[in-house]
Amino acid sequence: MKTKAVFIIFNLAMVLTSCAYMIKSLHPFYKKQDITFNQELLGKWIDVDSTYWIFNQHKFKKSFTDVDPVKSNSYELIVKDSAEGDSYFNVFLFTIKGETYFDFFPVMDKMPGNKLADWHMIPIHSLAKVKIWGNRNISFFWYGEEWFAEISRKNKLKISYETIKIGDKEDEEMNILTSSTDQLQKFIIKFGKEKIYDSLDLNLIKTLNEPEKIMNFIQRELDKKDDVDFPLGIKNVMLVNLRKLND
């Protein structure tokens, strides 16, 4: 995962489960009719730091008596971090008003560590905006709490959330969105309009036939931006560029 001066980057599992730097919700950001399934996402991907991201079709058993699992229209994502171990997520790809997103949800029964502590954890959803570059490159970024806080200061938000303490220090807290999916989507449609990839030369990208060259080009172009040029929504969160490995 690329470390950059304008980003505060943490281990993925920590960011997605307990860190306060991305917006989190008790309810999903997608509705059933919004979900799409792209076969091209299935397979093994790699980021600029050589972390593997493996997308499989999610399968589940409807009951304990079922023998064969049922295929879902979502993905099982395994992030293989050599330093911190594997992280597991159920990921939904969905589209609202022409914009594409990932909804990340941790797989609780595959969380490592003390089981008694696990019982005190509440699984939450996080939202990332997705850009698919052909069939072998994808980019996405998570919306951050700094973005949410700025919007809260400037607008009268018609969205419910709770601020909870996550440590002993005064500033150790995070916001949990508690609104319904309907309200969440109205909020994202109104405020989540960052176009961070619009400045990239799409014609040039089309001439780069190799997935690794495309990933490196996108990363270099984004690295050229100064802090003030980045939309507030992606400050202090993670931006990920992936290329697909050969099957």
C-alpha cells in the first residue's frame, strides 16, 4: 500500500476495523438493486508495495444443514500482508448515479486474536469509490472522517451518527453512521462527488498495454499532486492502485 506525504497510512486490518480515519456505518451503503458483479475482478491482484489482494466469489451456506455453499453476488477479499497476516472481507461492488463503489465488511469468524475480545467487536461497513481501468487495473480510495467533519461544519446534515470514544486520550474517538441505507445513499450522492482521476490522461493510459505500467503511471500522476490539490475526501485515508496478475 503506497505511503504518501498527504496520506496517513496504517495497516489495512487496523484501518478497516478500528481506526478513526475512514467513515464507517452500521448499515450497508448499497441496496440489492445497486449491486453489480464483475467477473474481471476475480483473481489475484498486487499493489505497489507487493501486497496481494485476492478476489473470490463469495460463497455461503444458508443453514447449518446445507451441504453445498451458495454463490453470492459479492466477493470474498483476502488481503495478504506479509507483516501483519491475512485480512478477510465480504465486498460488494455497486453503482449509484453512474458512480462505482466498494462496500467493505469484515468477516468476523476469520478475525485473528482473542475470541473473548472478538465478541466485543461490532462489524461495520466502509465505503470506497472505485475506478476500473480496463480489465487488469483498478483504483479506489476510502472516504475519510476529515471529509465528513468538514461537511458537518459547513452543512446541516440530515444523517444520523454517533461519536464514540476508542481510547483514553481526548481526541481518540470516531464517528459511526447510524442512518438507514436510503439516507446514506442520499448523503453520498450529494456530497461524495470527488473526481480525483479526471486530471489523468485517459488517452495515454489506453496506450499503456501492460497492467504494471498503467498502475505505475496512475501512482506517479497522483504523487505529483500537492496536499491542497487533493479533494478533502481522500486526505488521511488510503488510496490503492492494483494490477491483476496473470491467471
